[in-house]
Amino acid sequence: MAETSINHQTPPDAKRMLYAVPSGGVEVFVNDMACISKEWKQYRFPKSRKKRIRKKWSKQNKNFRMQDVHRMIVMKEERKVFVSQKMYDKLKERWQA
């Protein structure tokens, strides 16, 4: 029986360091699976500002859509931060400026 080799690609290093904290670095782990969740967000709103009309609109499912929510998970004692790729790019851009 001939052995078949499977081409295993090594994933990129998800652990990155940001040295913005005065007392040392913070380990930043980029993990989209843990940091991106989905939520229902209302994207259509009535032109009327009356409470009764807004309440009716908020009950209709057609006025909502599913959107990605990027979250940051912070572990203070271990000095670790888990973020999505989008959040990491924003953090890097803000701290390097």
C-alpha cells in the first residue's frame, strides 16, 4: 500500500505582541472564531418619531438583519487579549499613530 502525503499548511502565527502598555507587553491573540458573534440589529426605522409607531416597527422581523459583532476578550491577570482580525488592525493602527 503506497503512502499518500497530505500537504499540511501551517497556520499563520496567531500570537502577536503589542508594546503599548508602560509596564510591559500585552499578548494579543487573533481569533475570529471566539471574537465574532452575530446579532440581530434593526436597520430600518420609521420616519415617524412617535413611540407607538416605533414600537410597531420594532416588532416586525423585516426591519432587522443579522450583523457581525466584533468583540474583544480581555484576561487581565494573564495579560492576554483575544481579538478578531478586524479589531487587531484597528488596534495596531491606533497604537502606531
